Amino acid sequence: MELFRYSRSIYGGSDQLIGASWDLLPWFVGAAVLVIVVHALLSALAKWRARHSA
Amino acid sequence: MDQITPNRRTAGGAGWDRVRRHTLLDRTYHWLMALCVIVLMATAFLPILGIKFEWLDIHWITGVALAALVLIHIVRALFFQDWRNMWIGWTDLRELWRDTARLLGSRSALALPGKYDAAQKLYHLGVAIVILAVVGTGLLMLLKIDTPFWRRNPYWFSADTWGVIYVIHGFAAMAIVATVIVHLYFSLMPDSWYLLRAMVRGWISGKEYAQHYDPSRWKA
Ligand code: HEM
Ligand code: HEM
């Protein structure tokens, strides 16, 4: 997986850095979904525990 | 707490009736900023995802609007509001630790926060960093495009420096997508509906104030 985008030089020089790689977008979305799922599971568990410990 | 609209007491004097949380100006700021961020994300990422249209003009004009909004917010927050409401101190770090422990099953007592709790402050810090990164680099990138007001002048920076500027804009942009998704989850959760309502109407009820806040840390 690429982290960056490069442009190929038509003159055969070294590649030029031009920006971030958009292949990473799904990973950012995935990280956000992971935060949500972990929080939802933990708070459901905390509520369940509170109800069953009274 | 602003002085513009005093909090109202109920007729019976049984505590506060309404506690003002955000002035009209701050609510307008919040929703205009949200609108700008949504337009900026859509104009930036829909073309990348294959939905092609003339995105650049809408993008940079909205970007300049967001830059102005953020500048107004920072001036207001530092000089007209109480910046300590958003300051992260040792108490907040301790609270964050305790809240996480409670989520993991510890039975430590719940301490009521000031106007913003530790997680909100940390979130604000994260949002501030990525938005300032995208605004700072975005303003520089205006030099790379033709507009009715100026011709492009890419020679201010070397090609390598431009590469780094675009990398920062791109990474911050993708991080904003993640922060927006997380923000939607936390603000739409039933537990925090009273906060969402406060960002619309400006106030919370006296009951919500007593239930969720320590009056010595957020003086209404
Ligand atoms: C939520 C905020 C923003 C997001 C998600 C975002 C996203 C993006 C993305 C993904 C690109 C394509 C970059 C590339 O090709 O490497 C881009 C380009 C651009 N952005 Fe933003 N941006 C945001 C805010 C801003 C702001 C605040 C400004 C200006 C003040 C701005 C100005 C520009 C300009 C001028 C370009 C085009 C540069 C070019 O085509 O050469 N952006 N933006
Ligand atoms: C150096 C930069 C910044 C500083 C010093 C700052 C400071 C503050 C402070 C002190 C508050 C609390 C106001 C109060 O209720 O008393 C606040 C609220 C807020 N900030 Fe920032 N902020 C900064 C950057 C940003 C950025 C970049 C954004 C996002 C674009 C942002 C979004 C918000 C929002 C949505 C609120 C809640 C609105 C409200 O309670 O009135 N802030 N900020």
C-alpha cells in the first residue's frame, strides 16, 4: 500500500512527491468505525453490569 | 457563560429554569463551520471516489469562508469567552483515566465535569489540530490556482515543499473524515441529545445542569 502519490518525470529524473495517497481513505474510515464499535460495546457492557449488580 | 441573556429562575424558585450554554453567535458559528466542512469534504472526495464535477471553485471559496470562521472563533474564544473552559489540565487527564477505567468495569465514583468534560476537550484539541492544518495548507495552496483575484504563482515554494504541503492537506483531510464520523456518533447518541439540543436552542434545563455538571466548575 502506498502512503504518498508521486508524479513520474517524463525526463527520466527522480519521482516528485505530489500528495497523500487516497488508498488510505478506507483506513481512516475504518479507524472511525472501530472507535464507535469499541465504545458502543463497552458502554453496553457497563450498562449491563450496572443493571445486574444492584 | 455569557452575560447577554441571564439565566431564568422558575416562578417557584426551585433552581434554574434554563441554563444558557451557547450564545446565538456560537451556535451560528458551529453550524456554519459544520456546513463548510461538509461542502469541503464533498467537493474534495466525491471526485476522488469517481463522481466528477467542477469541484475546485466551490472548494476554495468554501475554504476561505472556513478560514474566516475559524479566525473569528479563535479571537472570540481567547478574548471574549473563557478559554479555561476548553483548557486541558491535570484534573482532566485524571478524569479521562477514571472514565476509561469505569468503561472497563471499575466502580470509581463519577465526578461531574465543568462546561466540557475531558473527552470533549481532547476531541476539541484533535479537531483544532486537523482543521488548522487543512486551513493553513489550504490558504497556501491558493497560490497554485487561478482565481478572479489572482493568477497562480507556484514559484513561491520548491516542488518538494509543495509536495509536503499537499501531503499535509491530504492527510489532515482524511483525518477530518474520521473525526466527523466519530463526532456524528457521539452527538447523535441518546445519552448526549441534551447537548445536541443545546447546540440548537442554546440552553439546557436546570435539571440537566444539576445532573451533568459540577456548579463549582461551570458557574451558570
Ligand atoms: C474540511 C476541510 C478540507 C478538506 C477535507 C479538503 C480536502 C482537499 C483535498 C482532498 C484536496 C485534493 C488535494 C490533492 O490533490 O492532493 C484539496 C485541494 C485543495 N484544497 Fe482543500 N480541503 C479542505 C479545506 C480547504 C481549505 C480551508 C482551503 C483554503 C483555504 C482549501 C484549499 C484547497 C485548494 C486551493 C486545493 C486545490 C489545489 C490544487 O488543485 O492545486 N481546502 N482539498
Ligand atoms: C487555537 C485554536 C482554538 C482555540 C483557542 C479554541 C478555543 C475554544 C474555547 C475556549 C471554546 C469554549 C467556549 C465556551 O463555551 O466557553 C471552544 C469551543 C468550540 N470550538 Fe474551539 N478553539 C480553537 C480552534 C477550533 C477549531 C479549529 C474548531 C473547528 C473548526 C473549533 C471548534 C469549536 C466548537 C464547535 C466549539 C463549541 C462551541 C461553543 O461551545 O461555543 N475550535 N473553542
